[in-house]
Amino acid sequence: MRVIAATLFLCLLTVAAHAQLPSGDLYGGYSFARADLTFNDHASMRGFEASVEGKLFPMVGIVADASSNYTNSTVPYCTIPGVCPDITVNTTLRVLTGGPQVSFALGRFSPFVHGMIGAAHIKEGDNGYAAADTSLAVVVGGGVDYQLVHRVKWRLQADELQTRFFGGTQNNLRFSTGFVLHF
């Protein structure tokens, strides 16, 4: 009898513990950014984006988002007037933001919108021609998730990423696609 009571107690405890875990989504995928840069007016940057969302309510969650994009470009660098050799500029843009996200289900589709704030860091150049800065980052955007199978979705996302590197304002576009795991 004690074994049955202990087994029932453990089963109820397991169900209660599982009910306390928040639900949410874990996302990871390819990222493309069209960014304003210091050495090069605009650059196409490729990289990755990852985020985790914890649901506060069925339609409202808090999301933490991280992305890292890279590019290489050749630009003239004038050290002496009239002498402008080409240099290769390696650029890395890293962004870490967080904020609310609102989503709702329409059959297999789940459109969402979010607004996030955080920090961004850029490093441009190497071989003695490097410039780096960290600034406030504001992200406004959204997208849609398509449910492939139970707990697995495919995401398309578009964001406007605003930064303030080197005393100027940059309005960048960031697109990403990848897989979402629902927990």
C-alpha cells in the first residue's frame, strides 16, 4: 500500500512540477543584414541569429535575441592625399537585445511582432586600420512561424535595427530564417 501511495505521490509531484515550467520557443537560424558601416556606406552581412522566448501569457512573451553578422569588403584607404591603396576590411556586427513579443496562432501559422532594446558592437577593419564602437540597439520587427510538425516550426523574420555607432545613426535591415523548437 505504501508503494502505491508513494508512486501516486511521485506522479502527482511530477505533473505539478511540469505545470510550473513556462512554455516558450527556442529559435536559431541564418541571418542577413543590410547595414550602414563606417568604411563602406552599405554592406551585405551574413551570419546567424538565435533567440529564446518565455511565455508570460498565451499571446505575450519576453524574448532575448542575439545575432552576429560578418562581411569582408575592399575599400580605398587614403593615408596620404592622392595615395589610396585598397585594403580589405573585415566587419563584425554583434547585437544582444530583449523585450516583449506578441504572437497568435492562425492554424499552422503564428504571426508575431516584437520590440527589443539592448546593445550592439561593431568592429571594422584589421591590420592596423581597425575601428570599434558599442552603442544602444533598438529592434522593431516581426515575422511568421509555420508549424512543420509537433513542437517544430519554421520562421521568417524581418527587423529594423537602429544603432548609433561613431556618433551617427544607422538604420539597418535584418532578415532571418531558421527553425523554432517549442517547449
